[in-house]
Amino acid sequence: MQVYGRTQEGARVKGYLISQEVMSCVDPAPKPWTTIAIPEKNVAIDWGFPRPFVLVPVDPDSIQYCSGMLDANGNEVASGDIVQSGVFFGLVEYRAAENGTMEFAVSWYKDAGAPISVQRLSDVWIGNGRVTIIGSIWETPKLLPKQKEGC
């Protein structure tokens, strides 16, 4: 599965996630070492050998899993994207399904507050048509509803 991540300079890159735990004898333990492997498109592939790639270090907190589905404008929808359909907007998440597998789901909101429903991303395409990406939790967090403090 391909992912998006942000470099230290803030550029968004797409490739294959490579993550490695960093061992530490002193607390606190450092964040995992995270890079994205970006295949080189202009290099021929030989049988039995993987395509050469470039390793790009990224912020581990910026990882977005690619869904493979496109929004109404042809942009690929990924976890952490904020999407809109009519008067509703939603947050795309990559999370555990009831059967223990992983799935993409959209938590739908109409106004600030708790989500009014949750749908699998694939069901959104079948039932509502395509959505439009209007931001992400990293670039436009102000689009998300404010979480209420307390119980």
C-alpha cells in the first residue's frame, strides 16, 4: 500500500512506507525512523530485481494511507483527508473494521460536534457518488469540528 508523508521542508511525497523502531537504552525512546521509498520511473526493471528507489525521510506523524479512490476532481483520497459531500463534511480514517481487518471509513459531520454517521469509504462511492477533498488534518485542521472538553 502506498502512503503520503511530509518531508522536513513540508513537501508531500508518495511512495512505500519503511518504518524501523529505534532501540534506546535511555528514556524517552526516540520516534521510529520513518522513510518513504519512491520508485524511480525512468529506470528499467530486470526480472527478479526490484525497481531502484529513492529513500526520503518523512515525519512519522504525517503518514497518510492511500485509498486508491479518486475524488470528484481526480485527487487520490487518503487517511487524514477532510472531504465534502453536499452540506456534510467528513474525516477519512484508516482503522480496524469489525472483522479485524483494516478499512477506510468516513466520519460525517454537519456542524461542529460529534459525528452523525460513519460509512466505509467504498460505500460512499456507491451510495453518494464522489466526494471532494477540501483539506487535511495537517493543512487545514480548522475545518474539523471542535472537540468538547470533559465527559
